Amino acid sequence: MSAVDVWSIAPEIVLTAVGVLVLLLEAFAPSLRRGFTALSAAGVLAAAWQVTGLAAGSSFGGLIEWTATTEGFALVVLLSTLLGLVASHGYLRREGILTGEYHALLLWCAAGLLLMLRSTELLTLFVALETLSLALYALAAFNRKVKVGTEAAIKYFLLGAFASAFVLYGVALLYGETGSTRLPEIAGALAGDGLTVLSSLGVLLLVAGFGFKMSLVPFHAWSPDTYQGAPSPFVGFLSVAPKVASALVLLRVLQLVATPWAEAAVDWSQVVAVLSVASMVVGNLFALVQKDLKRMLAYSGIAHMGYLLIAMVTVTPESSKAVLVYLLAYALMNAGAFAVITVLYARAGEQHLISELSGWGYRFPWLGAALTVCMLSLGGIPPTFGFLGKYVVFIHAVRQGDLWIAIVGVATSLIGVFYYLRVVYTLYMKAEERAPEGVLRDAWGSTAAVVAALATLLLGILPGPILDWVWRGVAGF
């Protein structure tokens, strides 16, 4: 292992080291707990600085790579981590669980996500997946005073264990058929020998495993219960960051089978199209009848991953660009929405009824405006960044000849507009039903919500710089 290898994983080292430091401070200087959030946020910013300074190339004998594409996805992961940390501070203080374990687990999860983004070898990928998954399971049950949170974590853990088994079995099948666990060598072997039944099954198992992380139908059953029971600021992170890394991995897996053979590409396009349509239809229809805001956003997230898959129906070098733009928009608007939920809903573990927001848009003008912007962006209404994300994905499908699925995406988006606007209607058009009790006066959470909403609005009005960066910097996979 050379100095170049060590430097190549500097972002992961920074995140891991800051997590260890926070745990040591928790053990030996617990009086400094209120500074853990600022310290952890500084660690995330330092990791982001390291990310932007890495030169393109590979390390550890080709197991780890670094490209402009992985840089873009890594920055979205770190943005989600930063917003999740900032939104968590007040919640942890209110619940009396402000300890270093939370920050350490979140930082280690981010390190695992970065490693997963950069892995070009399936066993390294699996180790990264398990690293982040163990942290996610613990964070989902972090508030042990809430019984529904423990139940949510158990459901997430059990289904996650099945998903991990699928991934590992898929790796074993691909290794048995190709003699390698490295993605470039697997692609070469498949190009020479063609797809067999076992290699096709291996790819399908990988799609199922990472489809679980992305909450795609039919791998979505854990999502609503986990979203409802887990700590709200953590859900803002859970709903975005793992999906960012899983989306890039899924793109790479689909590239293996979509590039060398036109016949195989058609078959896998149909598989992805079915997952996309099922996720869009099921997610939107189930979100339509939800009364709990967190459950609504859970089903909304399923629908959004369906929209995201539209860019993967026909895999091209442009797919990663459309996916990155969409995920950046989703990260901002979803994290902002959960930051508002964290502040306004004071009773952890109970239902987060939409009806409780009646008239609160006037009582909490900044938070009401932030939630409104996030809802409009989730619905794909201009001039928000969410509209641009959907436009980029839909136009990519049209250019690749997949007009029909773009039409399905637009039609299901219209369903989504109804339940997003219902939240806005409740905020401003309905009389207040009850005065808020125990609402968190949290400058950290409010700042996270307002910043995410402002960024969503600003990037929707002036998207030029971010689109230029994506189209010039992100090239292929």
C-alpha cells in the first residue's frame, strides 16, 4: 500500500477519524456534547474539500477509482450528510439523546457510501454496503424511548439482511461464470462469452439488492414503517444518501448487460421499465391516501425513484448526468421537508398528521415557506429545481426513443401534484385546529430547512452553473 493509495481514500479517512474523535470526546469529555454537531459538520466539509482535490485515477490495484462522475455523486452524499447533521442537533437535545454515537454512526455511514460509490470490485462494494447498512440499522432505532422506532429498525434490518444476501449471492454467481469480481473484467468476460442463465440471475440479484436500498417496487415494504418510526432528521438522510450511491452502482450493473449485446439490452430495458412504472404508479397512488406526512413522503420517495429509473431504461453515458441532476434536486427538497418536520412535530414516535399543520404557515412563516417550496419542488412545479430534475430525466428518455415511459412519468407526476399541494393548502387555507405544543425552537434545524429550500428555488431559477458543471465534468461512468 503506497502513499498514493492512502491519499486516494482521504475523504473516507477524514470521516472515519472525526467519528472516532467524537466517540472519544463522548467518553472523556461529555460536557462538550453541544459541540459535536459543529465538529461533525466540519468533518463533512473537510471531506468535501478532499473530494474536490482528488485527481482522476485508480488505487489499491484498481479496486478503487476516482472520476468526475464519482466526485459529483460523492458531493451529493456529503450534502445530504451535512443537512442531516445540522437538522439533528435540536431533535437530539429535545429527546435527551445528544450523544456522540449518533454523529459517529452518521459519519461512518457516509464513509461507507463514498467507498461504495468508488468501488470497481464487487467484494469491496459489498464490504462498503455492509459498513453503511450496519450504521443505518443502528440509527433507525437510535431513539430507544420510542417503541415504534425499534419496530421500524427491526423491519429494516430483517429486509436489509435479505437484500444483502441477494447481493452476495449475485456476486458469487457472477464470479462463478466470469472468474472475476472486478467490473471491467466481468464486462470483458460477458462480452466474449455472452450472457448465461447464471450470469443473468446474478445481475438480477444485484438489481434486487440495490433496488431495496432505492425503495423500488416490489422491494419497498420497509420504507413507510421505517420512515414513520425512525428519527425525522435521520430519515432526511436515509431517504437520500443511500439512494445516491445505490443509483450509481445500479447504473454500472446495468451497463454490464446493456452495452455489448442489443438483444440483452432490450430485455434489461424491459426489466428496468417495469420497475420504473411499478414504482411510479404504486408510490403515487399509495401516497395519495396517506394522512401521515412522513408516510406520504415515504411513498413519494418510491415514486421519485421510479422517475429516476426512467433515465436507466436505455443506459448511455448521458444517463449518469440525468441521474445526478435529479438526485441533487431530490436531496435538497427531501432533506428540507424532513428538517421542517423535525422542528414542527414535537411528539417523537406519534403520527405526523398533515391536518395538524392547519394554519401553521402563518404562525411559522419561514418554516411554512420552506415546506411549501419543498412540496412544490417534489411535485415538479416550476421554477423549482425539482421541475428541472424531472425535465432532464424525461427529455433523456425522449431522446433515447422511450417516449412512452416519459408519458407515464408525466401522468403519474400529475397525481403527485395533488397530494403535495394538499400540504400547502393545509398550511395556508385551513383554519388552525390547535395551537402548537412543544415545537422545537431550533436554529440548527430551521437553518437546514431554509437553506435547502432557498437552494432548491435558486437552482430552479438559475440552473445554468450547476448544469454546466454536470455536463462538462461528468462523463460516462
